[in-house]
Amino acid sequence: MLRAGMIRQIAAGIYNWLPFGLSALSQVETIIRQEMSNINASELLVPCIQPVSLWKDSGRFGASNDLNNEMLRMKDRAGQEMIFTPTAEEAIVDVIASGTQSYKSFPLSIYQISWKFRDEIRPRYGVMRSREFLMKDAYSFHMNRECALRTYEDVLRAYLRIYHRLGLVAVPVAASTGAIGGDYSHEFHILADTGESTIYYETSLEEKLKNNEITLSSLQDIYAVEEEKYNPELCKALEIVSRKGIEVGHIFYLGNKYSKAMNMKIQDRDGSLKHPEMGCYGIGVSRLVGALIEANHDEKGIIWPDAVAPFKFIILNLKINDAKCDELSKQLCLILDKRGVDYLYDDLEYGPGVKFSRADLLGIPTQLIIGLKNAREDKIEVKDRKSGKVTILDINQFGNYLNSL
């Protein structure tokens, strides 16, 4: 990511996201937003700087856990204690409690995509384990457990669709609830030899993932856990595999842990007051960009899946200031502009070798190459970054080529 000009480090575990990297981030966000909308979750945004009083109300401030140790604390000019939020359960409960009093407003699902900060003791692997990170965190509120679990399953399946659209296979496994708490949770892991997590699961899970047969009940019937929950005594008779993985999502069934702690009460249908059941659901958006690259690269550089590529095409003009090469390049730009297709035009005055190497490093799916010989015949070279397949097209055929994609 550093070599491709996607990010620049400004401090340990804190990065500037440059235009190329920000575009990739935006592509991932778009897919997440579409799938969250498909399960009727509404987007909002809560402040990243929050008063400590909210966390004292929930009982999480001052508690002995990693999340508390990783909080970035500060005081405003009035001396009020503040934190840069590492997660947003308290703020979300506060905003929903202040605007809803009746069961008629439930079930309710909301989400945000915002920057979080956790003061990791050893930030590493670039954006994979950084201190500042972009996260999609969703929250649901319900009047009973059954409704909460239905939404939990809806989110679980939405997450699998998100990863599938990103060109990834994510394995869901039972996980510890950790500092977030709640009754139970599942993590989603991208399989990768360089992953820092180890997961254990029955081999039958892979077939269910392939056939899109994953439900909450099916996961409860299959042994699939992260390392902290692994118990070899429970699976001696099972066909278990262990894999290294990169965690890219985590969902929790919270029960009434936060609504009770913060005294959120909603009037139910029978007139009684109840603490709503909750779920929370996170995806590390900036971490996903790193995971995508980890899963899609070769010795030359990145190989972006089409769905998340910052640009779909890169135009390589191999002879800048040659009248014919410049003319064909401009024609390609006009065609792509009219089609509303994202592309990058490399018109820098470097030799072909440098241009090819840089294009492979950036990993844009299709390279449109304009060299002197082909340009004289009004032809361009179309190269697929992943397969390396090269096709020679007449410039007049390019529109038909786009139609065939």
C-alpha cells in the first residue's frame, strides 16, 4: 500500500489515506452500505469524541480490560473528561433512548461508518492492526430475544454477501465476547497464511459456505471456533481443520447488557417497561482493504477484484508527445468519460518499463496500452492484470468491447 501510494504513515499505527487508497476505501463502503440497506438498517453518525460520563453510566469506564486500556483520553477546556471513541454502544443507547419510548418504534437497526481509535500497544501489519481505523458499526434494538436473534441472523447473512461481493470467502466462527460483552458472538475470518488468528472448524462448513447454506442454526450445529474457544476434547470424533485467518468482522448478541446498565426502558405492548434486547455488528472497513490486498496479489503487486478496484482501467500512453499516441489516448478518455467509467490516465514521461511496473503494482484490472507500432494502425493493446491475457483491438471496436463486459 505504501509503494502503490495508497497510504502514508504519520505516526505509529496512524495513516494518511491518499487519493488512490481513499478510492478503494470508498468502493468497500459502497458495498457495505448497499447490503446494510437491504436489511433495513438506517445510517446515522455519532460523534467520535464523547464524554466519559456515558461510559461511566454503562460501567465500562475504569473496568479492567484491553478496551479500557486502549482508550485515548483527554479533557476539554472546561475540564470535562472525554475519550476518542473505540466503539459506540454507549452513545448509540443514549441517542435511541432519548428519542423512543414505545415498542411501536421497534425493532430498530442503525449503523454508522466512522473513524475509531484504539491505542494498540504494538500496532503492526499496516492498516491491518492500526490505532486509527475506519469501522462500520451497526446496532439493533428489540423488545424480545426472538426478534433480536432474527436480526442477528439477517446481519450474519448480509456479512457473507458483503464478503462474497468483495471476492472474498469469510469463515464465520464462534468467538469470545471480550470487552464488548453479551451472550455470544461470531467472528468472520479471511483465510490467509499470514493471518495472526487461528480458527478451527469442521470441514463441512466449507461446503455450506460454497452453497450459501449458512444460517444461525447451522452454525450452532457445526463446530467452528476461534482459538480462544477451541477445546480439543469436544471435537475428537470430528473432522477438524485449523487455518490461519485475518479477522474482518465481528457480531454480538448483547441481550440487555447496555440498555439495563444505562437504564433504557421502553414501554411494551402490555404497558410494562422493559430494557430492550440489543445486538452490535462490526466490520473493519480500512482493515478490509488490507485483507483484500493480502488475498489478491502476486510478486508484481496488487490484483484488485473488479468490485472494489479504485479504477476499472488504466491508460498507458507509452510515447507522450507523439501525435498519434496522444490522439488515441484522448479518444479512449472521451469514450470512458461518456460511459461514466472510472479510469486512470498515465501520461507521465517515463519509459515503458516503468509504466508497466507501476501499472502492475497498482493492480487496476484492465490496462489499455498505446504504443507507437499499434497506434500507427489505430489499435490498442488490452491487457488483463490478473490473467495476463492480451487482446489487440481497433480503436473503433473499443465501444463494443465495453458493451461485452
